[in-house]
Amino acid sequence: MINNKKITNNLKSLREERGLKQKFIAEKLGITANYYSQIENGHRPPQIEHLLILRDLFNVSLDEIFFKNEIANCDSKQAI
């Protein structure tokens, strides 16, 4: 089962890692900054169309958007 809170945390993390503002992301998605803020705060689920744009914008796979922290933890455990 997909955990919406993890996805929204991952979106926020990916955005912040790239030094981008919510307003910039919202413009790329064609939505208001308030709407995007609600997505990042878990008050609205991200639409698949938005996830596909974000995937390209952040240059990551959908797996990384959905499972970013799990992938990072798995990689670090395998390195040991």
C-alpha cells in the first residue's frame, strides 16, 4: 500500500535538495502555490499527471518519488 505522507515528504525533500521554491514547482505543474503546498503537507493527494511532471523536473524515477527514503536505506545497508 502506498503511504501518501511518505510521498509528500519525499516531494518536499526532493524540492528542497534542489533549492526550489513551492511557487516555482506550482508554476511548472500549472497549479497555485497554495494547492502545491497542500500536496506537500498531505492535505491533497498528488495527481498522477503532477507526479510525471515532477519526475522529469527532479530527474528521478517514480520509484524515488514513492520510496526515496526506503531506497536510500536499502543502498546504505547493502554497502556494509
